[in-house]
Amino acid sequence: MADTYKVSRRGVLGGALGAGALAAAGLAIPPATAASSKYASLNLEDPKQRSWARAKVIGAVEPQLVYTFYRLHLYGYMHGGNLVPFFTMNNLNITRWTPLENGNYRSVGAECGIYCKFDTDEVLDVWENPITGEKRKVWDFLGGPMTVELGPDGIITSGAVELSPEVMRMEVMGDKLFVPTAAHMSVPNPFPPAKWPKGSTEENRYWDSMLVAAADMDEVLNPDIAMANSFLQFQNLGSWHPWLGLGGEVGRTYGRAYGTKYTSLDDMPPGVVAGIEKRVPDIFDFESWEEPRVEMLDYMKANKPE
């Protein structure tokens, strides 16, 4: 297997960090909100229980391969007027979860995304930019493997990280456990406008995201269930990707996503799996990759500045 990368400068270059890593991003938790007496057996002030609950909602607490799928609707935000629909990304994150002796959990995974006609599974080869009218060849997303150690308060990292998490509470509301994650990033743009005038607008790349995973407390507390059947949703706001050809246009890409976890590809929408198998089949063999894939670096190697 390829050497994996941690959530570091290489892993987040230019906003390449995807939903899978965001879901686990480090969040120190303020004094926990007490659960109702019905769920008093879950003590969120106990670090071990917090790690266990977080891993169960986001991934799994036993050795297991987890498939997380999102429908990510992407828009252009032009700093004025309404959002402009661009396309929909069918986003798949595949992670292998393993409990650790220290009470934390490790996930090793990869992530991919294919672009489709807005709110469909119709895979795009060429996208007509509604802002410029130009037809652009689509660049599919593929990245990983990435290793994450998940502790009571999120990702445990080593070294400098450009990811700036907010402090947010994991808490029980009603009959569900909510695990929110927010993160912000600003890094020097690897595609400077002077060199990539058509693909880039700013000297820095920016990325802001908010994800919430929620699961029924009856599943969270059930010792016979290793992976909670969670609902996940996120929004993000990021600098233009070079393949969009929006250099010089003031704005960002805005995304709205919703999804869930699966234990088998057979349970996923068949149109989604067929599209991914056609466009980015390597995702299913990520554990045998000889070299890690960093999406922005791959784009830079495969394309000339424009």
C-alpha cells in the first residue's frame, strides 16, 4: 500500500481536503451538554466514551470498511445575486476503521468525486460554464490514502496543520446524537494568478466548511452495532478550482451535501456506483496504491498553466 499522508500541508494543499477528513476534524469539546435521563449511560465528559461515540457516528468502532456517500450540489457564489447552479458531485469516501489500544480509532481511506448534470447521475465529460459560456473538460476528484487517528476531541495530528477547527459541542438533542464539525483554511495558492490567469483569482486559497453527522441514540448505545446508521450533511465555501476556468471572476464555489454510510456498495444507488466505476475505478483499490494521490498536485502535473 502507498504511504498515506496525515492531515498536514501535503494533505490539504490548496483545499484538497475532502468531506471524509472534515468529518473527523479536531474539535475540542466544551463542557458536555448533559443527555436526558433516558440516555444517561452515555457520558460525554468521559474521553473514552466520547471517542467511541464519535467514531461510531462518523465511522465504525470495530475493524470494518465503511462507504460514505454524499450528493454534493455545487453552485457559484458571485458576491451578488442568487447562487448559480453548476453541477452535482457524487462523492464517495471509503475508509477502513480500526480501534486502537489507547482508546482512539484509526481510519485509512480515500475519496473520489465525479461531476454530474445538476441533481442527476448523468456523468459529465464536458461542462458548460454558466458564468463564461465556455465549455470545459471535467476533472474528476481522487485523493488518498489518508490516515486519521480519531480521539475524544477529533483528529490527533502531528506537525503544522493549516486546518483551523472551531470548538463545537457533540450533544444529544431529542433521541439523536449530533456530531458537528467546522473548519477553515487559508494557504498560499499553488496556482498563482500570474501563472494561472484563467484558473485562479487570488494569491491565497480559502476553504470553509461545516459538517454535521447525526445518529439515533438507540443505535449509538447498542453494543451489538459497530457502525451507526448516520445521516450526514455539510456545506462548504471554497476558492475556484482551476479546471472551472473562472480565473479573474470574483467569487467562490458553494456546496450543499447530504448523505449516509453503507457497509456494502450493493446498497448504494446503482447509478452512482456505475458512474464511479466508469470514471474513477481506482478508488476501489486504494489499499493497494503504490503512491498517494493528492488531487491538486495531480491536476498541476497533468495540465499546463492557462
